[in-house]
Amino acid sequence: MTRRRGDAGTRGKAAGKSPRLAQLVALASLALIFVTTATASAQLAPGIGYVHPAGGQAGASVDVVLGGYDWTPDLQFFVLDPRVKLEILGPPGEVIVPPPPYWFGPKGRGAAAPMPREVPARITIPTDVPPGPISWQVANANGASARGTFIVGTQNEAVEQRRRNQPQRISHLPATISGRLEKIEEVDRYEFLAEHSGPISCQVVARGLGTPINAILQVRDAGGRLIADVADTEGVDTALTFAAQAGGVYTVSVHDLDFRGDRAYVYRLEINPGPRVIAALPAAGRRAQTQRVKFVGYGVATGAAILESVSRDVAFPEQPNAPSLEYRLETPFGIAAPFKLPLSDIEEIVELTLRNDPAKHLSAPAAVTGTLEPGVEDDRYHLDGRKDDLWLLSLGSCAIGNTFDPLLVIYGPDGKEVARNDDAASTRDSGLSFKVPADGAYQVAVSALSGGARGVPCIYRLAVAKPRPDFSISCPDRTSLLVGTKVGELPVTATRIGGFDGPIALAVSGLPDGVTTSGELLIPPDKTELKIPLTSAADAPAVAALVKIVAKAKVGDVELTREAGPLLFASTMKPRAKVTPVDKDGGRTVHRGTTFPAPVIVERLEGFDGDVVLEMTSQQSRHRQGIRGPEITMPPGVTRAEYPCFMPEWLETSRTSRMILNAVTKVPDARGNMRYLVNLMDGRITMSMEGALLKLSYNATELRVRPGEAFEIPLTISRSAKLPDLVRVELRLDAELEGILHAEPLVVPAASDQAILRVQSADDQRLAGEIELTIRATAMERGNLPVISETAATVEFVTAK
């Protein structure tokens, strides 16, 4: 259940529906949605990850990092809105292994988040781009990715400041903050001043970015008293509204329900000084009409953080191609964030206007917005039908900003059920096309399979139309074809509406060079699918492109044109190498904190005889907990190697740990363009843990220093007789601390078990409050295999009053 405290309003997904699998795991999926030829099953297409910051305002250029999985230097980037410009400012960086702290026990058995590479980039958004999500994708010679999301916002933008000990001050409201829960147990806090008394609304967007955060929002006053909180336990993002006092200082915090964290855990926090609209009756407006609309929300009528309503006359625009109106409710207590009102071309009524008609008669076409009252099983509407009438019914909850899961059922004149629908395609909303079997009075029943967020009414929009003959087409969001393939396919699906059963002619534009279609591209009468034949020339380049499909059909005397796409099409190449562990899925006993040289075999394919690079794959089969390895190159002719798997000292001895590699080769395509081909390991390197050989300990003392002073960190080193040589001790700094702290590395002889690391600090304002420093000790086993132990020392930096 979604929690609520005090005056906080909530929004969460209806109970009873299983949440989707964690998005991050899906991002690292090894299979493409559509593969047109029998390439090696282990070939890895690149995975989409995240953008940070995750949004920006129209008219701005935003410097970002793009994160993704199994990326290569030849990656192509695509933005699906041609108005938005994406500039890549550098190559993919190194694989990023999640840092400590790590979950142990039951949580340590869960799926590990995939390890990304990051690319610096700049996104430029023209002023005419409307607010909302922008999609982006990547591709290389191994395939194409799913879509990622970047959001164009409507208000002041800020970015979370890393390495701070106090809440980040937000100087002006409204504001949107792009943040990231980078580490486990991380809590982000933002402080602001309420200029006026009245409602302040906070909303977090994470799931809307593809991030698996179950966010908890909390608001505290200047005294630290919790005055409002809300938890998203259902994976649909959440919001709250609280009553602020003029001149009050408030802190809003964001963290994950289970205190998870990862570089991909990006979010956007919107803080708006005003009420929050959660529903409208009617939920949509007819184009070119002015209609009285009742807005339901928190603080909309009195400014109190309670659920209430207020009515306004809304003038709906005439624009035939505009799908919705972004309406901002103005009140004496502030302006609400934009609320989307869909636009329609049919009569929009409210259930209450039918109260004088107990049977609730509807006449198509029409749409009714209603509320499922507590304790009422369903709402029923009567429709008079004639044999062979065709009705198109849609029942919306998500589409109008609500959260319950609706069910649509039709009963015949004899009271028996004749049709039902729970979830329409790709949504929890309902809809169906119904051909009336006989004359008579039919009932359309609206019910809820699960309720919405606590305290929020179940508001729905039921639309009934007698559709005119029409059609639409759809296609996958990505596909691939192996270079030189003579027989490939691109599936296109037609949805026929209103009894239309004529032929539909298709045309494909934007295919990569060397890829062509063949034959007549026609969906025959009464058919709903065509698999467009594709051929790739042997000399085609391995490149990707955005493809569009245009469909034309004659409906009566009118020719209609419909489009699908863009879809990302990738011309691919066969992998050229395969890597297999010598002990395939067998176990080796390894000391914690040591480097295990895992023996592997590399097989070159397709006549290739060049370098093969071995690297960690992004998605491992067990929780990694810091297991890592470098990129190593196997030169021509070498087929056996030892891959160095470093096993951190905190790994559990009660379980096995695994490592999976990629084999990467660099091969020119038929046009001489250098391409990187990625193939997943066949099997897994498996290791069992036993006690550590090296242990570094901090001799706990209270360290309180002023910026600019030097200080000493006393250390103890315990080592096995297997490590008779020197131990190197060094300070490990995050990027934010480089240049303002410095310590010369120590070399500790075998006869000594004590060391003192001297650290010099700079007189820098960034050194404030408690900062945890990491100290690392490294020894060499057998002369070339690193053995590592780390410890942490907390230093409090104070300034003179």
C-alpha cells in the first residue's frame, strides 16, 4: 500500500498488479526483439541505460552523461525527435563497477545491476519543443538498443550537487532537480524557503525515466519534524502536497524504499508552490468548445492540503492534430503544475449529468467521465444496439492520470456476458471492438480490478464510438539484419477499424545503405500483417539508421495515409571470437582480496586471426559485490590466457561468485569502416571464497582538522606468510576530492605491521563536515597478482567560528 502521513496527498499504482521486472535487468537483455537471421545467439547488442541530468528546459543546452551497457567505440546515437540535437563529446569510458557499500544476506542473492560505460554528451533543445519525454537509442554492428528517455521540463532546472553534508539549497520555486541515488543507503535532501502560506506540491519522476526506484518522499520543517511523507510501493512514481507557512524553511528528501542505489538510479524531483490536480471531470474536452470542468486535487479550493474540488470554464483548442491540452489551474494559493486534458471530437459528459436517468443511457458517439464509489461493484451504462452495429469502446484510467486498474464488460439483452477486456495493448486501460450480434439493449459495466492510491477516487473515462472505416499500422522499435543476408523480414501490423477490409500499400524509407525490400509491399484485404522481405548486400556497410513506414489505403473515395516508426534498423556482422572458461562452471577456491588468474580458451571464428580483447560483460549472473577485472588483449595466434579476476575482501565464504566475459574483436566492414564485434562467454568463471591474505585496519581515533592542515592516519597491516614482500599503502580519492587532499604513498616492509599515512589538506570550502576517506593496501602474490585490502577513516573538517 502507498503510505501517507498528515496532510500528504498520494499517488501510486493500483494494488493487485505485479510490478514489472527491474528495468535495469531488462536493459541488459541479451536478445533483440527481432532477429532476422541465425547470428550467434551470444552476440550482444548494446543496452540503453540512463541520462544524467535526466532533463532540461526548452531553449537550453544541457551537458549530460549517457550511460549504457556493452557499449563500443563505434556506437551510433539517435534522438527520435529531429528537432533535438545530440552531440557526443567523447568515447565510452571504462566499465563502472558499483562501489561499496554492498548488500549481504538475502539481498546479496538478488540480480546485480548491470555495469555501465558512460559517454559525455550535450543535448540542445529548441524553444519550440513541447514539454514531455524525448526518446533516444544506440546501435552498433551487434544490433540496436531499446529506447531511453530524456524529459523536456517546464520550470527552473537544477542538478543535484554531489559531496555535500547539508541539504542542497533551492533558491527559487518552482524548480525541477535532476538527481541520482548513486550509492546504496543514499538519501538526497533539498532545502527551500516558502515565500507564501499555502500548498506546496512535490513529485518524483523515476519510473517515467525507466529507473527502478520505488521512491520515498519526506518533508520536514526547520526543526526536523516530519510533516508529510509518501512511498511508491507499486512502481508508478509518486507525489505529495503539504501546507506550508510563509517564511518556513522545509527540507524534502528522496530515497529508495529499500535504500537501493546505483549510477543508473536517476530521478527528477519537481517542487511547485501551489495545489496539485489529480483528476478532471470531464476528463477530456471536445475541440473548439468551452466547457465547465471540475478539477479534483489537493489544495485546489481552500489551499489546505486536503482532497477537494473546484470548477473552471476551459476553452479547448481547435487544433485537429493536438492530442491534448496542458492546462494549468490558477488559484489564489498558487498555480498548479500542468495537467493533461485529452482532446476529442465527440461529446464529453459527466456521470452526474445522468443522475435523472437511472438506466444511464448513452448514445454513440459519446464519452462519459465517472467515479467508482466505495462499496459499488460497478457502474453500468445502457446502449441500444442493432444487429451488426460496430462499437469501439475504450475505458481509461492511466490515460487520464488515475491509477486504478479498470475492467470493461458488456452484457447482452438477456443479461449474459458477451465481451470483456482487462488490459489493452501496452497499457492497464481497457478497450475493445464489439460487433452487435442482435437487436436489443446492452449494458456496459465499468469496474475496478484494484483500487487507486489511498484517498484518491477511482475516476474513469468511458468512450463509445461507431467508428468510421479507418486503419493504423505499427512496427517494432528496433530490428537488425546480418550483412549479406538474402532473406530477412520486417514485420508490420495493421489495425483495421470500423469494418475497413481493403488492401494497404506500404513503403519503407530510411533503410541503411545496401538493404533493400523486394516484391509488392501490400497487406492483402482482411489481413492484418505483412512481413516485409529484406535483403542485405554482401558489400553493405554495418551501419544503423532510423526507418519510417508509410501506409496508404483507399477508404471509400478518400485515400488515407498512416505512418509507423521511427524504428532503429541495424546492419550487423557475425562475431569473430568465442571465449570459454577452462573449468566451465566449475569451482576454484580463491582467497578474499586476491586476484584469481582464471584460465580461458579463445576460439577465433570466420577466418579471423587478429587481436581479441577480453572484458567483463555488463550483466553478471550473481551479485557482483565489487568483483572486477581489466581489459586484456590476446594477440594473434594466442588461444589460451589467464584472466585476472579480482575478488574483494568482503565477499562471503558461504557462496560462490561468478565472472562472465565478452570477447571483443575489431574488424572492418565491407566499406572499410572499423567495427567492434561483441560475443558473450560460453559458460562462467566460478569461484568459492576462503579467508583473506591481507587486512588493513584503521586504528580508530577522532580526527578533527581545519582545511589547510595536515593530519595523520594510523594503520595496522596483518598479512599471511604467503605475502612476504612489501605492502604499498595509498589514499584513494573520489574525483570531487582530487586536488584538495594529498598523501604520498607508503611502502611498508615485511617486518613491519604499523604505518602512518600523512595527509595534507587544502584550504578549500569543499572540505566541510565529515568526509570518509578510503585507504588501500596492496601486496603482490607470486610477483604479479594484486592482493588488496581497504579501510575507511572518517575525518571531520571544521572551520573557526
